Amino acid sequence: MDKGHVLIFDTTLRDGEQVPGCKLNTPQKIEIAQRLEELGVDVIEAGFPISSPGDFKSVVEISKAVTEPIVCGLSRGVKKDIEVAAEALRFARRPRIHTGIGTSDHHIKYKFKSTREGILEWAVDAVGHAKRFVEDVEFYAEDAGRTDNEYLAQVCEAVIKAGATVLNIPDTTGYCLPDEYGAKIKYLVDHVKGIENVIISAHCHNDLGLATANAISAVMNGARQIECTINGIGERAGNTSLEEVAMIMKQHPRLQVTNRINTKLLNPISKLVSDRMGMQVQPNKAIVGSNAFAHSSGIHQDGVIKHRETYEIIDPLDVGVDESTIILTARSGRAALAFRLHKIGFPVTKLELDEIYEAFLTQADVKKEISDEDLREIMAQVPQKQEA
Ligand code: KIV
Ligand code: ZN
């Protein structure tokens, strides 16, 4: 694989589906998995098979329904979990078991009531057990973000020896700052024997709004897989958003990385996931929010009408949005009004525009937004005034 290639690991159907109230049924999951395959994701984390019979069934059916991506099943570092994950993945053309254990002192002490030595042994056993069923085993060091780097490196080295093919370094609690998380990845690159033979994966949560920044920082320091979700959904404040990392990599060639995402499919899949999960996308969400390409202040509208690139760094067509929109509000100027009038079939002269603009402002001051219908009404009134 090309050294600058970043694999996109989508966990919408596992971490994303952990969002309260967003449960999907198997046909919905298959539909999303097939769209993810079209989008170009490299790995689909299809579920956590031991968690419920429904999730088990979904992993089985997704394994049958897609061919190109690796299909991954999550398990705790527990023998039974691993066996059930292997069973659920039996139809996958390219199966991966994702197993692991918490490595931070918080997890070791409070969750496992164990010791660093005990956890290290546990991690090695889990990977060894998973290797009995599949070649491709991803190990997650849960809460790696708060794990001491030296100890994390020891765990990573041991699981590589046990056969792990991918090392997931999750910032489970969304705690790290981008430079800190990047430095953690760099520390592993510099200190773990055999790391050049495995893929380092960034799995970042958004508790401080840093999930995307942290994932990119990880890539800048050697990570070559990003775990992410459509619309950034996921446990608590969510995960790194797929559409954000895909567009950051596209817009910043100096990162010198590539990925397989067909960005033109980002908006359609965002809508699909939002619809099937019944979870609205916040309007100001980067890339896929309804306001991501909507211009509403007069100064910006004037600029965008003159040349799109004055206020847009992304061509909306590149992410599957037909065109940017000019929203008419009391903050809009004459340029925006003339533009919208022209679009609905009312080309107006500069002289006419002054008068129409007055009528428009009167309406706009009492309404949040002026629609095409409102404009037609204004136009029906203004000419009469002109004739009087
Ligand atoms: O956030 C996390 O640590 C996880 C692991 C189970 C990979 O989701
Ligand atoms: Zn997670």
C-alpha cells in the first residue's frame, strides 16, 4: 500500500449506532453498508456481534451484502466475544476482528481492578485467540488517550508480536489536545518494535470538539487509518466525522495523503443516515449541515455572487450539493435580492431595485427568511406602486 494512503474505517453502524434512540434494523444497516461501499470506505465496522442477536444478524447479513470493504466485528478481549464475532463474520470476504481492552490507569484500576502486567497479558491472549479465527486482527487500547505512553508502547509491541495487524489508539474520552494526541502516535512510531509492519489507527471522540483535529494530527504523525462516522455521530458527543476528514485531506494537498472516498456521495449518505436514524444534522455542521453552503449576510452574498471563491473553500458539487444558496434576510443587500429575483424570473433594473428593496426590508424585518413566494408577492405589489 502507498505510504501516504489513509484507510477510512467507518463505524457508523457500531459506535454511531450507540447514540440513544438511533437503533437501526438489519435491512436499514444493509442499506447503509452498501452506500458506504459505494462511498469508498475501506473498512465497515458492522456491529458488536455478542451484544444482541439483532446485532449478530446484522453483521452476518452485511458480510454477505458487501464485497470490497473489510467487514469488522467488535469484541471485548473476552474469548466468548471473540468467538461470536468470528462466527458472525464467517461470510465476509475480508473479515476483521476488532478486540481489545482498556489500558489507562483509570480503566485498569476502576474497571478491571487489575494491574498493568495483568492487562498486558490479557491483551496478548485476546489477540492470540482472535488470530485462531482470522488473519486480520485489530487491537484497541481503550482510553489510550489517557494511557501512559511508555506502557502503551509496551502493550502495542506485545500485541504486534501476538499477531495484531492494526493498532487502534482510541482517545475514548475525547480528552487529548491535537498536539498531545499527535505526539502519542509519534512516540509509538519511534518506540514500538515492529510498528512499521502494522497500521496505526486513530479513533477519536468529540467530547471537547477535537475529534477531527485529533484524527488529522494523528495522520500527520504516522497514523494510516481513521475511524469515523457519517455526520460524526457516536457515543456521547460523537466520533470524528467522515465527511470532515475526507474533505480536509482533499483540500490540503500539503498533508500528502490520499483516500478512496468519492466525496460527491457525502451529502446523499449524510441524508440517508440522518433519515434512517431519525437524527437531524445540526444546520451549521461542516460539509453536510444545511447551512454549510448557505450565505446570508449582505457582505458575503455580494462577494459570493461576484465570485464563489470569495467565501467558499469547497465547491458544493464536490460534496454532492447542487449549488450554494443565497438566503434572504434583513441582513441581505441589494445584490442578493437582485440575484434571487433574477433566479425566479424577475430581472430588475437598478432603479426598480431601490424601490423593491424598501418593500423587501419591511417584510424581512418581520420574517426570519424571505421565500420565493414572498418575493412574488412583493413583486406583485411593487409594479402597481410604480404605475400609480
Ligand atoms: O472509543 C473507544 O475506545 C471505542 C473502542 C471500543 C474502539 O469505541
Ligand atoms: Zn469509540
